[in-house]
Amino acid sequence: MPARQSAIFSWLPPLFARTVVGWVFMWSGWTKLNNLYPSQDFPGMIANFAEWGIPYPGVLAPFVSGVEFFGGILLLLGLFTRLAATPLVIVMVVAIISAKWDQIDSLETLLGFEEVAYMALFGWLAVMGPGPVSLDHLLQRKFGRDAQQ
């Protein structure tokens, strides 16, 4: 009985997950791309990327900002959700390895990073899809299964 009753709300978790992470990453990318805050200007961001040992920081800093911004928009819309979530997982893995690796002293510490929570949500969305309240779902219904890929 509880499984049948909870199925009524099966549309809500993917919508909520997409909305939360989409909003966060859209604004994070927008902020970086538009230099809204002096502490996040491109020269400073490029310097951070270089300090973290990320190769080609002058290219990757704006690239990652764009991935965050456009990926966030796509997640909010539920459009090409699996394609948008996958590079965001990669961005989180690189963020952990490059910026936080030296802080990891236990599994508890690693799992406490917000990047890991984001990575879990992105991974879930990449595997499970956007849910029925999404443009992907509408495209799938109109054009068939391949539209969701």
C-alpha cells in the first residue's frame, strides 16, 4: 500500500533535484562568466585553476563556468538532462581532486564535501533521467525514446 501511494509523487524527486542543482549551477556559472563579484573575476579564477594544478587554466576556467551555466539551465528545463548532468559530474570530480584532495583524511571527510552531494545528484539524474515533468519527457512522448538521450 505505501509503495502505491508514494508512486503518486514519483515525479517530485527528479523535479526537485533538477531544480535545486540546476539553480545553483546556473547562478554559479553566471556569476563567474559575468564577473559579478570582484573575488570571482576571471583573472583570479584563472589563478586559482593554475594554483590547483589544473592544466590550461586560461581555457578551462571559462569552459567550466560555461558548463556550469548552460548545464544548470538545461537541468532546470529538464532538457538533455543526461547530457547536461554528465559533464557536471566530471566538474565535481575535478574540483574534489584539484581543490580538496589535501583535506581528505577519511571517507567521512570526503562524503561531507558538498561537491560529493552534487556529484551524487548529477549521477542520479544522468542515470535515471529527468522525470515526467521535463522537456525531455515531452520530447520523448512526441518523438520516441531516442529524444531523451
